[in-house]
Amino acid sequence: MIVLNELTQAIGDLDEEKVMEMLAEFVYSKPTENEAQEVVNACQQGMGIVGDLFEKGEYFVGDLIFAGQLLTEAINTLKPVIGGKSASKVGTIVLGTVHGDLHDIGKNIFRSMAEAAGFVVHDLGTDQPVSNFVEKVKEVNPDIVGMSGVLTLAIESMKDTIDGLKKAGLRDGVRIIIGGNPVTKEACEYVGADAFTSNAAAGVKICQGWVR
């Protein structure tokens, strides 16, 4: 039987060979759905280790991207035994880079880590007009809206987007987190967001706190 804390540590160590070997043996053992969900949770806890090491400066952006890919690979391996249950899903996020900004690396890392933590993420893409955020929030009724931007002008675009959500009567139903290089406490207050981050791992922790 699989040793869960060993699997968690292997994910945290980014040991792809060990992770995939353990998961292949686990799937071959024909586990129950509940056992499979425990393994998914162990994988997600491994991503928590990755996030902590990134915050300490021991892992870098490339490591976060690899960790996201490793987790996707792990979940795909487990799909045959997870069944239709979505017990690992903790909340829903609508995510996008705001209008006027085409940067997506930070957004993509945040998406990978959020998905690894059990969130369903609807990624709109880059340079997204206010109307796209508004329509998607109406459509999927998320818990959280995440807005990303790297350029200074993104701050005004974030304010435009939040104002658009207010006008549509949607602002009070969601928590909003903004992220990117120009984002500060002052910018967060100015645009009317609930939280800000320039660190994907820290941003995911904030979101986890909101849905607990």
C-alpha cells in the first residue's frame, strides 16, 4: 500500500520518477475511491511543500512550473481510480490578466498551483476586457476572482474591472485577489480588492483561507 507522507515528500522534492512509480503501483492495486482521494490530498500537500520552499527562496519560478506539470501528470494517472467524485475541489476561481497587459507567466503559475490545491480555475487568458470578467462571473458564480498584471497601467485596468463587477451587482458575492509586479497594499486599497500578492504560492494560501 502507498505511504502517503512519502508521496507528499516526493512531490515536495520534485522527484518525478519516484512519484510516478508510486502512483502506477497504487493504481495497479485497484484502490477504492476513498483511498484514491487520500492520495490526491497527499499530492496536494506536496504542492504546499513546494510553495513553502519557493517562499524561502530555495525553489525558483522554473520549479513552480515543473511542480504544476508534475501534479497534472499525477492527477491524470489517478483519474481511472478517482471516479466521478470531485471531493478534492475546494472552490472556484475566475482568473485573468486585465486589459492592456499581455503577461501570463505569473498568472499561469498561480493557476497551476491553485488547481493543485483543489480549485477549479476558469482562466480567461491575457488582455481581458471588463465585460469578459463580468460575463464569466455571472456564468460560473465563483468564490474568488483573480486579476493579474505586470505593467503599471494594469492597476487602472484592475480598478475598471472591479468597478464593472460592482455595476453588475456581482462584487459582494466574490473575494478578489490581485497579483503582479506593480501591486502594493496601496494599489490593493485603491482598486478595491480584498488581497494582493506578488507570490503565486502565497496567493494560493490566501485563497485557501477564504474557502475554509
